[in-house]
Amino acid sequence: MEKYVEKEKYEMEYSFSLTTAVMQLISLLMVILLFAALISGIRYFDWKRKHDVEMGKKLDRVIELLGKERS
């Protein structure tokens, strides 16, 4: 009887169930999605900064042309 209890205890501690595998897969996917979101956010803010600089230059050019037109 004691052998059976030890075997059962061993199986409970070291068994790898489908539930554990699914939980680990979900955790891995969450980490991957977190990194993807972080990279996307960084790329978006970099693009936004460059876009704002370009738009600022274009607006300055339009203001300059309007100023020349009025003169």
C-alpha cells in the first residue's frame, strides 16, 4: 500500500498533463504578443515623429509660399 501511495505522489508531482501544456502555451503566446505590441508601439511612435517633422516642413513651405504670394 505504501508503494502505491509513493507512486501516486510521484505521478502527481512529475506528471505532465494536457492542462499544463495548454497553460504554458497560453503563457508563451501572451509573452510573444506583449513583445509584438511593444515593437509595434515603438515603430509607430518613430514613424509618427518622422511624419510630424515632414508635415512641419511642408506647412512651413506652404506658409512661405502664401507669404510670397501676398507680397
